[in-house]
Amino acid sequence: MRAGGAVHRRIDGRLVIATHNLGKLREMRELLMPYGIEAVSAGELGLAEPEETGKSFAENARIKACAAAAAADLPAFADDSGLAVDALDGNPGIYSARWAGLDKDFRRAMQTVENELRARGALAPEQRKAHFVSALCVAWPDGHVEAFEAQVDGTLVWPPRGDRGFGYDPMFLPDGHSRTFGEMTAEEKHGLPPKGRGLSHRARAFLKLAEACLGAR
């Protein structure tokens, strides 16, 4: 992140979204749309996915953004996000996608989380607290980096509810709400003010990024 009082760099023109995840790509494009940013994905450019060797969401977001910026010679925007479950010592955490396997089967991943919770006797809502974390990073070809992070707290429910969103959304009930992320519309989940409330972890991190690097809409 920029040091206090430092000047942030503004994002203008074309931007690479450093992801091959279609659900994540859709959300990021929706977040960027009001700012008039032309976004092309790493998948559309045929860019390789770098190995995520970081020990935190922020480190992995930086790896992905820097790799895409260097390969495309354009500013690149990356997100690294995941589900951290208190009763599972913060797992799956940065390995959230890996729990879904090579075939990205998040139904199986959610079942694995549930199995682990049951194995630890975590059946009551107060034993099933979790949070989604999103680390966003924008990197430029010259090496300049801007980074932002946010989270949303909630409780895991079983069985999963809803077929919207992606990943672990159907089992995540955000605090203060009666519907899971999987039951919410895109605008309810990550819509930005004034229409939305910037509820999701990714929306909250994006609001920080937008204030620093995108200016007023």
C-alpha cells in the first residue's frame, strides 16, 4: 500500500484483469464499468497463470498483477480472495480455490468445509464463523503497485442456499442478512453506492481502490 500522504497513481484507459476465473472476471468488470475503464482479461489475451507462491492474499494478488502487467505491457488488476473459517484455523484461506480441485468443483469444496466443521463438532452458528477476504492489486509495467484489502464477516450454513454468485457463496451468510451470497443478486452482493451497499469483500476492497486510483465517477 502507499505510505500515508503518498500520491496514488490514477488508472486510465485499458486495463488487464489478471484472472481466468469467469465468475471473478464478471464481478470485476461490473465494478469497473461505471468508471469507463476498458477491461480485457488475462484469459482473453492468452496470458499464462503464474504460480501463486505467496503466503497471503496480498502477496498472491501482487504476483498475479505484476505478471500480467509485464506480459501485456499494460496496467493489470488482480484479486486474490478466499474463505477463512475460524473453526478451521483460517482454512481454506489462500488455498480456497485449490480445495475445489483442478475441475473447480466448489460443491465438493463446500462439502469438504462442512465435513471438516462436523469433524470438529462445529454445528452451532456461533461455532461456524467465517470471513471472506479480498486483496486487490494494480500493477503497472514500470513496477509501480497499488494494493488494497478488505473482508466481510459471516456464518456458514448447511445445506448451501442459492445458485447465484460463485465459489463458496451459497454457504456464506453475511452478518446482518437473512440470505446467503448465493441467494443475492449481483447488485445486492457487490453493487456500489448509491444503488448498492458495497457489501462483499471484493466491493469493499474496490471502494478503497476507487477512492485512491479512479476518482469520482
